[in-house]
Amino acid sequence: MNIQFNKTSDVAAELTISMEKADYQERVEKALKDYRKKAAMPGFRPGQVPTSLLRKRFGGEITAEEVQKLLSEKLYGYLREEKVDMLGEPLASEKQQPVDFEAEQLEFIFDIALAPQFDAKLTAKDKVPFYTIEVTDEMVDGQVKAYAQRSGHYDKVDSYVEGDMVKGHIAELDADGNILEGGIQKEDAVLLPNFFKNDDQKRKFEGVQVNTVITLNPAEAYENSTIELSSLLGITKEEAENVRSNFSFQINEITRYVPAELTQELFDHVFGEGNVKSEDEFRARVKAQMEEQFSRDSQFRFLFDVREYLEKRIGELQWPDELLKRIMRANNPDKDEKYVEDNYAGSIKELEWHLIKEQLSDQTGIKVEQDDVLESAKEQTRMQFAQYGMANVPEEVITQYANEQLKKREQVDNLVARTVERKLGEALKDVVKLQEKTISLDDFNKLFEKK
């Protein structure tokens, strides 16, 4: 067997594997013997079919199968041993001729896409900005208010103020202002006047009390939205298209949402029983929580700036474009040529970043273990719960949800990538010179708008 590796450019190579019958004949004979042990043909007992007959009937198929197995072993063995920095998978060359497995010599030609060579290593001479988001008292006030709002309750009240919900009997009126016989009526209709789109209709509820009867025009209130009208009046959207009349509304109940007070009950609900015992401690804990959240944003931005810095330093790279496009086509057989052309540039940018991360991971020696991936899943789960104001979810619940994520292959791939970037960001902060800056949240967000 002969293997030849010839670079056709800095980023492409041709690998040729030549075989003679002696290279694979022993494997074929063994495969035939193994097949004979279980083969069954009319007129012969199982395992007693003559080898000559099996060779005649199945020899070509078995030869092709064994050659393909040997070819794969030698191909990937060579690439591994020679440490070929390959992109994607080897492609059958367009020069490849049809293979005659009865021939004395077989030749297989592969096209290999090679990674461009560049240096992405970082040192203390490299300067990268690191932004710390300032958590102000106003931001803490807002988060405290949000916790109180989420933990509030509804009270029944006697008179309406902006934001209240009203419930009552609504009835369609005729041109003279009387209840229309056979018209639309609904008991326990619910209104949120604060969401009216017409200010004149909204003002009709200012200061009204329970048992008051007012006249309103729902079509004007909701600017003829058939969805809103059908929901309010209990009719179909088609029927709502013709509703333009006034309605009487007898207010039977006014309900007001009251945010929770800053008491021990709220402190326990948010951070667990007994962990916070005063308003000052609660605010301090909220601030620390926000700083931790923003630290993840700072870390993300830091790695973003590392990427931007290195891409600029490395400059334009040469890529085996035609080979990579062939790989894209092979990996997306259900997509057309337009898909490849539209997505190729973006995939190259991500491929470059992937190669950069590989070099940086080698430089910093980071490794991703199963426990690291689980921790990333748990962090993601905590963030999801936090979005709903649930900051005190038991650890066993977090772990259970995280393990569910690890059952999905796509989720695992995403979590591994996230884990690599998290560990890489942490490691690189000790490598480069940080240009540390404390900025407001608004200014931090503007950094991304510029991109």
C-alpha cells in the first residue's frame, strides 16, 4: 500500500492511496469465512455453503466492503499520525475514476481542505478593554420595585384609579341611549381602561365608583380592533367588524394590583427563609445579584473584544473556498446553491473564530469536563428562573432541569461551546493587559449598537 500527500496550495492538498490485492485479500478471505458460518442457501445446510459459491455470488460485495473499511482506517490513521490540520472531512476527488474491485491495483484520491496558518497567541503586551457595568441606586430601586411587583396581590376597591381592572355588565345601546332589544350583552365583562387606545374613552373611568353606570364606545376605545372587541363582548371577530355603537357599562367590581411591601415575607420569598432580615440587607443582596449578572455580560463583551482584536491583528486569511463550499453542499444535501452562497461568508467568520479559540485553548490549557458542562446548564437554568423573579429555586430543582438539557444533543453542543468561551474568557483575563473601564448600562449597550 502506498500513501502520497501532496499540497496543491497553502490551504489544500491531494491525498492518494494505492492498494494491491495483497493489501486486502486476507481480510476478504476472513470475511468470506465468517459469512459462510451463517449463510443459508437452498440445497445447503446453514454453514455448509461452499466457499467457491459464496465467492461467486457475494465476492464482489464483500471485497468492496472490506476495501472501504481498510481505506477508512488508513486514511484517518495517516491524517492522525501526520497531524494534518484538516478542515471538515476528506472529499472524494473530482479526479477519482470508477473503482473496479477486480483490478490488480486500486487507487483512491481525496481532496483535503487545510486550515490556514496564523498565530493567535496572546501575551501581556496585548491590550484588551474590560468593561464593568456600574450598578446605581436607581437600578437597585428598579429591581426592588420589580420584585415587589411580582409578589403583589389584588385588592377590591371602591373607586377607580389608573391601572385598575373593572368588571361589570355591558349592554349595547340604541340611537336614543336605551338598551337595544336583542343587542349584545355580557355579564362579568372585564375592562382594563389603561390599555384603551382612545384617551377620551379612557377618561370616562376617572374616579368612577362601584355601581356607577357609564356610557362608552368600545370600537373607539380599541380603534376597531376586532380581536379586542370579540374578547370583550364575547362575540366572533366577524361579528365584531360591524360593532360601532355605544354601550352601557355597570361597574360591579374594581380590582387593584398592590405591590408587596418590603417585609420579611418578601425577603424570604426572593432569597430564601432567614437569608435576608432587613430592607438594607435586601437592597445589598439585590445589588450583588445585579453585579453578578452584569459580570457575565462584561465577560461576554471581553471575549467579543478579544475576538475583534485578534481578527484585526491576524488580517485576511486564505481559505480553500471551493473545497469548503463542496463540504457545505455535502453537509446540507437538502439546500440549494443559493444557500451555500448566502451563508458561506458567515460560516468562514465562525470557522476562523473556532480556529482562534482552539489556539487560545491550547495556550491557556483549558479543558472542558462533564461537570463544567453541567455547571453551564445549571447557570442557564438559574437565569431562566430569574427572568420570572424566581431567585430562590432549590438546588435539586436546578440540577434536575439542567440534567434534562443534557439529554438533548443540540443543547449539549451549545453548552459545550458556551463552557469553552466562559473558561477561555476567565483564563485570558490573566494573560492580556486589561484596559479596565467602569461605564453605565446604557453606554455598555451602545457598544453593541455600534457593531
